[in-house]
Amino acid sequence: MELRARDLLEAGASERASRLGAAAAVHYTQALKDLSSLLDRICQTPEQDCDIDALFTMWFLIMRYEACDSETTGASLLHLDGIRLFLRPYLRDDGQATEKKLPCVAQAMLLYTLYLDADSATGNMNSGQFCLDFLSRDAHDYISHEHLFLSVRSALPKMWGEQYPISELLDDLENYRPLRLYHLCQGSKLELLRLARSTTHGGYDDLKKLWRHVESFGDEFADILLLAKKTPSSGGKRLMWTVYAAALDFHALQILCSSLDTYNETPFKPEPSLSYIFSVATKALEEDPRQVYRFMWSLSVALSKTNQAWLSTQLAKARVLLPRFGVPGLILEQCVGLHVSNEGAQ
């Protein structure tokens, strides 16, 4: 994606970008064939962890490509149905785990696939249910949204053991808090979407509960939010792009929560969060415009509240990379249930 971003964001639709797109389409077609062959092999022979790991990795990479390609709209939903069917033997009828366990890499790829579904949910009325199903599972269930995150964060040390480099261990520890904030925001986004789609009458109490949860982890990660605002640049540290993305998601989440508050009882003013999003995103994208795809969700929320030309320009660039992405404020307006105020929507 970053190769494509460099060409399309800086040089327009260049010949090289066209070649990259054509090559990606060829690889995608071959990957679909490989996926089918691998599924046949798994179904016809005794299961091996390496095959299960490869299967979930292929599913994730294929859907990652589909998220960037407007010609494959709808295909990801078929893959999600396939994953759901494949996971049935790993779950009892009552939804609890069985003796079968997904291997470590497969769990990681499943978590990343859940994130893909969550990212597309506010821009696609047909997306999000897959991730919501995992979000609703008991946190102690090893295949729940929460337990997958906790397991995956220590996957590499468990796989490599004493061979795992100290530098990587330190990097993992450094990354944990911003990743945790990002994960909590992902879950809350989906819960917010569930409330917006709900046809029951208990939505307002659930919204207050969600707001308290968001406030709680906002307090817990106040250091991350401050770091994103105060640091002058990434300093070449990969960590900072996770910090930026998580912090912007948090402020965008607050804005959407307040938008669903039809009784105006939430003690929240969107202006400081809008200013925060604009300030942090401007700083980050001046340093590296290719990273705009990380901020699409938060920038879209901000655009639904203000007519900033800069935001429109950035989202136009980002949609070169992710053409299927929708504006959260607009999609929530179409949801039945709680009313959404969406001032200034484009």
C-alpha cells in the first residue's frame, strides 16, 4: 500500500502505479486459487497447524487487498462467511470453546481480520457483524475479541522463546499501550454502531454505559493522548504512527458518542476534539502523507462536523488507497434506532 501511496499521492496516476495495480490484481487472482486449494487440502487431510496458519494469513491478505480495490466490493463478506463456517468446529453450540484450538499465527490473523471488518463497518451497512459477534463473546473465551488481543500481543515471544531478540521484546513493550488504546477504540466503534443499528428501546442507557467506558479508558491512556499532541514529529519511530492513529480514533469516537446523545446530557463539547484531530493529523501528514490511510476513520468523523477543506483534500487522497471506505457520520445517519446529529456532513 505504501508503494501505491507514494505514486498516487505524490505523482498522480503514473504509469508505474498502473503497473503495480495490474501486478496486484494478478497476485490476487492467484491467491484466490491458492486459497481454494488450501481449503481442499485441509478438508481432505489431517489438520496441521502450519496449514491453518497459512489459511488465516491468506484470508487476511486477500481481504486487505479487497479493502483497497473497488472492483472486489462484496467479496470480503463471502470470505467472512467462509471463516465463520470454518470456525464452527472450534466452538460449541452454546458458543463456548471446544478442545480444538486455533494455532498462534491463525489467532493473530483472525484478530487483524476483525479489525478490517471493524474499519469497514461504519462505511458499509453490510459490514461489522462478524466483528460484533466476537465482541459479544465472553472476554475469557480464547476466541473472543478481547482474548485474541491479549493472546496475540505475546504471540512472537511464545513462538520464538529464548531466540526472540531483546530489542523486539522492548519494542513490543513500548508498543503495547498505544495498541491497547487502538484495540479498545475498535471495540467501542463497533458497540456504537450496534447501538445505532438497534431497534430496541434500551439504547440510551447503553449509550451512557458506553460513554462511561470511553471516558474510563481515556483516563487510563491520558499519557498516550498527550504524547500524540505534544511530540513534534515521529522521530523515525514506528511506535508514533500507532500513537497518532489510536489518539485520533479516541477523539473521533468521543465526537460520535456525543452525536448520538439525543438528550444532550453528555458533558462533552466537540470543538476541542476537532481541534486535536486537525492539529495531530496535520503534523503527522506533513511528515509522511502516505500514512493518511491510518487516519481515514477519524478524519471522516471530523469532516462530518466541520467544512475544513484540508480534511476533504486528505480524504480524497486516502480514498485512492481505500476506495470502499465510507464516512462514519453518513452511514450512521442511515441506521435505524438512535438519532444521529451530523452537522456539516458532506
